[in-house]
Amino acid sequence: MDQLALLLVLLLGAVVMVPLGERLGLPSPVLMTLVGIALALLPFVPNVQVPPDFILPLLLPPLLYAAVQRTSWRQFAANVRPILLLAVALVFVTTAAVAAVANSIVPGLPIAAAVALGALVAPPDPVAATAVAGDTNAERELEHSLAIRAAKAAKRRLREIEEVEDLPEEISERLQRGAGDIGVRISPDLIDDERREWVTKRVERIKIVQRIQREMMSAARHEVLSARNEPGSDPEIVDRVLRHLDVRSMR
């Protein structure tokens, strides 16, 4: 396996690990790490030589930028204390602990080298941290529930307004969709529920329209048939009109 094939395999694995992790309920970085360990143990996988000077300027900024784009600044402000404790204080504590252990295990290891080793392993991976510390199922369920309540409240207020004001049907339907969009903007998962509800209501409206149309066509046929026995009526013309009605009913 050459390096180009290995790169394609890694890209494919990165694409597959995200939905697989969501299905299994595991963070995708954990699965990617396991796949990376498995690839490293395979004898036919080539060794990839990456210049160390390229790692920091090329890989870290895009990862940090992606993490910042997904950050909610409202939640950041609400959790600033634990964030500072974990991202700053814990890094210093981890550095000191790793340096002390390394200095005690490796005789003659300089303090500067031990501190450098601790500093290397102390900073957290931003991608893994954001993936592992993402929204839990309970948080998503609460967000989904609040989005449903918000949409229902908007629809309830719309019904109250419709009882007082005579809104045109087109405007009423548009406002109904807008009330559903309120919930969708909070929780995009609601779009499936909104679409299912919209399809159900549309099928019901179509059935009502078809039933009324059948009753209207039946009344029209009955009226034309009653003219057959009227004085001066031409049966051929009556039959022709009935055929037109039959063709109309099949459209």
C-alpha cells in the first residue's frame, strides 16, 4: 500500500467514523484512534514521514477554528469557571504531575526535559474535547421538548388571533408554517415532525375536497338527468352533457 492509498483510506475512515460513532453512541475521535492503532499494527501499512514543523501551523489552526465555530458563547459565559479550571489550571497541574513522575522514573532526566514532556501531554485535543463533551442525549431531548413547546405556543396564539380577526386562508397557512419554523430553528430534528404533520393535514384536506367534489358532481348529474323528462328536452343533448360530466369527474 502506497501513501496515496493510505491517505484515501484515512479520509474514507474519517467520513465513516462520524455516522458510525453517532449510531454506536461513541465519540468519533475514540473510533478514529482505535482504527489508527489497528492500521499501525498492520505490516503492509507504510510508515508516513510528516515533518514535525508542519503539524502546528497547518493542522492545529483549522481544528481550533472549527471548534470555535461550534462554540456557544452564551454557554461559554455561563460555564467560564469550570472552563478556566479545566483548560488552564488542569493543564498546569498535569504538566507538574507528569514532570514529577517522569523525573522520578527516569534517573538523571533534567527538570527542563521533564517539564517539556509534561507540557506536551497536558494540552487537550480540541477536536476530541468538543466531540466528547458535546450535547448529551438528555440535553438534546430537553432542547427538542422546548422547541415543540415553543412551536405549540406560537400556533396556540395564532388560533387565538384567528378567533378575533378574519385572516385570509393564504395568510393563515403561511403563519402556520411560520409557527412550525420557530421550533425548527431551535431544533432541526423537528423538521421531520413538521413535515409528517403537514403531509397528514394535506392528505386530510385532499380527502375532504374529493368528497365534496363527488357530492357536487352527483348533484350536477341528478339535475341534468331530471331535465330528460322535461318538455322540449333533447335526450341526445342530455346524454352529451352527461358524458362531459363523466369526463370531468375522471380528471
